[in-house]
Amino acid sequence: MPKKVCPICKAKAPVEQYRPFCSKRCADVDLSKWLGGDYAIPAVEPPDEFEIMEAVEAARKEGQLPED
Ligand SMILES: [Zn+2]
């Protein structure tokens, strides 16, 4: 059975509580990498301005929004 090491520091063996990391510190490092965009994360694109304007216009035409 291969000996597993922490994927962050590659040194200490992971502990059960923070698997696959050796410690909370390394788990936090990994999390910050995710949050920092070091990994490619498929993001949900917000609707762009044009789509928002179209939706507002459609709502106005249907009488759902007052004219301003
Ligand atoms: Zn580590």
C-alpha cells in the first residue's frame, strides 16, 4: 500500500480529520487556491447587461413593471 502524503506540503502524512491534508493549515491553503482561481472552476455566468435589459423590456410589455 503506497504511503500517502499531504498534497500541499508533500511531507506529512494526512490525518483523518483533515484528509487528504496533514493539517487544517494545508486544508486552508488548498481552499484558498480554489478561491483564488488557481484551479479552473466552472463558474455560473451572470446574465450580461443586454439580457437584463431584454428581460426588463419584456416585463414592461407584459405590464409587470411600471414605465419610468
Ligand atoms: Zn500538509
